[in-house]
Amino acid sequence: MERIEILHGSEPPTVSFVVSEAILRDRLGGEQVLLGMLRHVRQYADVPGVTVQIMPLGRQTHAGLSGPFILLECPNTSVSPTRRRSEAAS
């Protein structure tokens, strides 16, 4: 739980999570497990600096399929380019 505490510190990071809708619909572990998971996701979606996005079912592709990536934010623009982690290391 130490990683979670970072979100509530004096200088919390800005983080973004993309979660597959399929995971949120899966009943693995039973109804109570699903409800607990949904409450947990919702709780942290309300934390300042945290963004939780749900990737809808039926998507055929997304940026993470070919491996880790870095989202670059550019000031004064509405476009956020991405780079693959391998490109960022070189």
C-alpha cells in the first residue's frame, strides 16, 4: 500500500490509468470481488492528479499493444504525441 500513499503526499504525481472494460465486467471471484474492485477504482478516480479511463469493448487496437509507451504532454497544444519506450531509451 506504500505506492498508494504517494498519491496523497505533499507532491503527488499526475498519473493516468487505462483499464479494459472487459476487466470491469468480469465476475471472476464473484459479485463481491467485482463490487470491491469497482469501488476501489472509483475511489482513486476522485484523487486529484489521477485519471482513470475505460477502454471500451470491441477495440481492435490501442497504443499499448506493441509494448510500453510514454505519453508526452506539450504545453500550449491539444496534441499529446506518444513514443514507444524503446524509442525513448535511445
